[in-house]
Amino acid sequence: MAATEVVDLTVSTVLGLVMFGVGLSLHSADFVQIVRHPRAFFTALGAQMIGLPIIAFAIGLLAPIPDVYKVGFIILAASPGGATSGFLTYLWRGNVALSLSLTAVNSFLTLFSIPVVVNLGLRVFLGRETELHLPFWDTVSQIFFITIIPASIGLFVRHNFPVFASKINKPAKYVMLALLGTVFAIKMFAGESHGGAGLKWSDLLVITPVALIQNAFCLFFGYFFMKFMGLPHSSRITAAMESGVQNTTLAFLIANNLLANQAMVKPALVYSLYSFWTACLFAYRANKMNGVRSTPAVMDDDDAENG
């Protein structure tokens, strides 16, 4: 097995374990609330599916960067949040059930929305289109096996073995942070032949300012659009995490495997280096300003949680 395949498998396994840990914090009643009060779900879904591509197109029309990078940012905006945004929602006390519900529905909608959005980007910035069809199994399984199924197993364990779940919940939180830190270290520092980003300084200098601008706009848009619609703070945090932290693995699949364009991959690579940390900073400040406990959920005391 090649080094890149080993790293990709490791990253997928780690993200799956992280989502299992997130599932340990869930109750089935959380999802019942989503069904009974769906306004937050449909508002956040609209923000993701319509708002984010508009932001990417607007930035692309204004940013002085190569056109292939502009298309790369559009691909990124069209790729919904995944395991990382779900973990961040949990970490910063958002609505985890809402996050997972958005991920599940988005995984199907993107089969139709991504070809439309990406082809529009190709036409606007490169003057061409392509026959783009997302492979159903690769796209859906990438979401479900890494995000939905592990979280569902965690929910099952909590519901059926509450004592066991309570015992492992606290250490699982620290293990999740350590594993996720390892993933980011691999992606940031490993060479391209070993599964890392393989970025050059020249790439970072050109792409980073635009990546940070798009990331900031997406975070603020997700949060304040939900606030404008009169939704609670936990739903706003969820929308911010889902909007600001994209599924870069899906973006890699589209740019690298389907469009076979390495330059279009680079915006997602650079974005992935920063978006986790900027999302943490945003959520920390938003929680603090709204009187919500601003420390991450991993620092909660078990008794406080369960009581």
C-alpha cells in the first residue's frame, strides 16, 4: 500500500473514531427535536447550498488570483461540512443533532448540486464546461462511513449502555483531540508523496489571503443569517461550523480525481490548514459574547454534563 493510501486510510479512521466519540454525547431526543422544529434545519441547509457558492463566486470575481484557483474555491464552497465540522459543533456546544442531520441530507443533495455549481464556475472563469458526474457510492459512502455511521454507533452505545458510555466519554474527548491534532499535523507537515499537502511557499502566499477571506465570510454568514432568522445561539454556532469548515476530502475528490487538475486542489489544501483554527477562534468569541461557557466541551466535568 502506498504511503498516500496509508495516510488517507489513517485520516478516515481517525475521523470515524472522532465521530463515534461525538455520538456518545447524543440523545435520540435531540433528533426528535429537529423533526418537530425543522426551521433551523431548513434555514441552515439553504445557507449552505445557496449562500456559500454565492460567496465563493463573489470573491472569485474580485480576487486577483489565477482562474483555476477561483474554480478551486467554488468547488470547496459546494462541498458541505463533514466529520470535522460535526466535531467542532460538539466541541463548541452547538446543536450536534442538527449538524449530523445537515451532513446526512447534504451528502445526497451534493450529487446534484455540485455538478451544477462547479460547471457554472468552469464556464464563468475558464470559459468551458465538463461532463461532471459524482460517483454515487464514493460520495455517499465517504460521508456515511466516516461521519453518520460512527456517530450512530456512539448514540447506540450511549442509549443501550449508559454506564459504560459515561465511563469512556471523558477520556474519549481527550483522545478525539489528540487524534484530530495528529491528522492536522500529517496534512500540514508531510510531503505530498506521503499524503501531506505538499504545498510550496508561493502557493501559500497567493492562496492564503483569499482562503482566510472566504473562511471568515462563511463563518460570519452562517452565524448571522441564523441570527437574522431568529434562531437560538446553539443553531447559529452549528451553521457557522457547517458553513466555515468544508468537506475538503470531497473537494479533493472532485478537483483531483474527476477534473484531474492539481491546481484546483490547492485552495482546499490551504483552506484545510486554517479553517479548523479560525472556526475555533470564532466559536470561542461567539460563545463568550453570548454568555455561553467559552471553554471547549472536552473540558466539561462528567457530573456537570450528566446532571
